[in-house]
Amino acid sequence: MLKIHQIFILKFLLLFLGALFITSIISYLTLKSTIIEHNKNHLKHAIELIEIELENLSDLDAYVAKIYKQTSLRTTLIAENGAILAESNADKTEMDNHASRLEVMQSNSQIYGDIIRYSKTVNADFLYVAKKAAYRDGHIYIRLSMSLVQIMNDFYSLWTKLFFIFFGILLLAAFVSHQMSKRVVYDISQITNYLDEVSNKNYKAILKTKYFYEFLQISLLLKNLVKKLSKNEKKKSKHMAKLRLINKQKNDILSAISHEFKNPVASIIGYSQTIQDDGEMPKNIRDKFLGKITSNGEKISKMLDRLTLSVKLENGDLKVNKSEFELGQLCHEVASNLLLKHKNRDIVVLVESSTLFTDKTMLELVLINLIDNALKYSKDDIVVVLEGQRLLVKDSGIGIKEDELQKVTSKFYRVDKNSWDNSMGLGLAMVTYTLKLLDSSLELESKFGKGSTFGFGIAKMVKPAKSLIG
């Protein structure tokens, strides 16, 4: 099985070679056409110069010989009836009548006639350009020609130089991609080796990433996580049951990291390699790619934060700090903050004034997760309503299938398997744990294709009435 850097180099080289092959063919045809067109224009300009001096000429044979000697252009002067008046490269008495030559016939209907044809007179392919010009009391045809051997030799010389330039670029690209892939492989191998050591309970393993800031962030977060796991390991003799739960969570976290980090890490690697491979990348594209790298790094950081919070909730490491506050005001605050993230959406809050005495921060976390979850899986308005002693969050989105209703509150489970975000499927699991700490529980009603309602009771959160002393 190929390694990641080998796959990257192989695919990159195949893509580059394919692009180079297509570019070469297009360049070959374009250059050939351009060079021939250039020489055709050169012959036209030469004909215009000859036409200027034509009226003053008496000895046409000497003149065409002079032109050939100075320019190496084969020159032919043809009478209107097709007879050869002068020829620089052959005996005009042995040449056929040229009235039926295509370039001569074209010059009767347009300014210039041109063609590429094999010349039996001099046994070579020639580019011919002809023009009908006034001469004394009549007209003659001025025809200049150039050997294609000379033209193609110039073309092949230029093409050879371009080929070596392309080849040099290919070698440079291969070298740069190889160096870049080695750096990526080094940092990934450090993390994977570290995770392997941690999975074997070697909490003193060393993790040192060298090249990428995002991998450095991951390594620091992993080290912090491992420190906590190490502390829990030392309490094994006193807390066997708690330790078994922590070990299970550790395996869940490592498995989630291995699975969920693939997309953001792959994005970070891809954008980083693209930036380093293309030294001439436009600034706006480079800034866009750097923004993508930062965004994926932030996603990874948020995932780890939510993982840490989930573990604390499940272990009961968080204590309930009760305070007095208005439920309606809290619902409006949460809705306003979420609308900053979900623009062009609407959250309808129908909650009457109700004073609660519970942990405001935990309840805010519950509301944020429930409303944010509804916004993700529904395109219509979200309704937050207080019905009796139950606070409900209603949406008219895709709903949940009956066989998935019991799974949605499990850690790392998401209804939409193809989606990816920084939640990792922890939202409803954290809601369940939090409500349990607040002496409540999550209630779920859903119909597939029609929408869902998530809610919880607040009876035990309402501030108790003061007893009257008579």
C-alpha cells in the first residue's frame, strides 16, 4: 500500500505530466502556425518593397537575382498570361506556365495569394506569397517564396528550448512536492506515534511537531488531554469504576480524533502544499487558502473544546451554581446570538416571563445546542415556546427516522452522516448530561419529513415560593 507522500507525489506528477503533454501539443501547433504566419507577413512586406521599385526596373532578371542574393528569398515575376518573366532560382525557360498556380489565381480576387506547396523545380516544400502589381502599361505577378526547411529549423530550435524549460520545471515541481510531503509525513508520524504510545498507556511519550502551526496546536491539546488521562490513571486503586469510564472515554476520543480529523487535516495539508508549491500564486488566492487553513484549525480547536466539555459533563466534574434569572430574557439573548451566525433565518420566541432558580450557564448551553441543532436541519423559522411547565424548540425540517430516535442522543452520532462540522455529534449528548444535572430530561418528538420538537421540563427549576410565617 502506498504511503500518503507517495500517493501525493504520484498523483501530482501524473497531473503535471498530463497538463504538460496537452500544453506541449497546443504550444507546438500554435508556435508552428505563428512562425509560418510571421514568415508569410515577412514575404508580404518584401513584395510591397519590390512593388515600389517595379516601375523603374528594366532588367528583371538582374533584379530578382539581386533580391535572392541579399535576402535568400526565391523571387519570381510572372506575366498576366502566366509566362515566367524572371526567376531567381531556376531557368525560366524550363518552367511551366504559372497562370493556374493557386497563389496566382488568388491574387486576382484578393490582395495576396498564399499556399504551402512542394516545388518540383527546386525539390523542396515552399511557402508561396503572390500579389498582382501594375507594371508599365499592364500588370505582372510578384511571387516570393521561402523554403519550409529553414522555417521549420527555426521552429524546432525554439521548441527544443521550450522543451528543456518544461523539463526543468517538472524536475523542480517534483523536488518541491517531495520535500513538502516529507515535512507533512514527519508531523503526522509524530502525532500518530504519540497517539500509539498513549493508547499503550505511555503518558510520558514525547510529541514534537516541527513544520506546521496547526499540528503544533493539535499536539498541545493532545498533551493536555493526556495529562488529564494520566491523572485519572493514578487514581485507579480508589476509583476503579470511574477509571473504567474514563478509559472508555479515552478510546472514544482517540477514535473520534482519528476519524473526524481527516477532513480538516487533509484540507490544511492540501492548502499548505498548494501555497508552497506555487510561488507565484496571486495574493487574493493565497489569502483565501490561508483563511481556509485558519478556519480548519479553528474547527479542530473547537472540536477538542467540545470533547473536553463532554467528558467533564459525563464525569460530573462540573458543579451546579444556581442563580435567579428570567427564562424569557435568556431565550431572547440566545436567539439573538445565534442569528448572528445564521443570517437570513428567524427564531420566534414565545416565552412568557418566568423566573427560574438554577444554573444559568448550563441552561444557556442547553438552549444553544437545541436551537442551533434545529437551525442546521431546518430551512424554515424556528419556534421556541413555553407550554405549561415544558420549554420546547420546534422546527419543520427533515425530521428523524423512527429507528434513529434512540440514537440521536448518543455521543458522536449524527443524523446526516455525510455532513461535517465541529460538533462531532456531541450536542444532544451534552444536552442530556446537562439536563440530568439540572433535575430534568430531554424530550423528543419527531416525524420524518415533517419536523422535530425538542424540549424539557422546568418544574424543578422554578424558584420556590417563600413560606409565610404567621
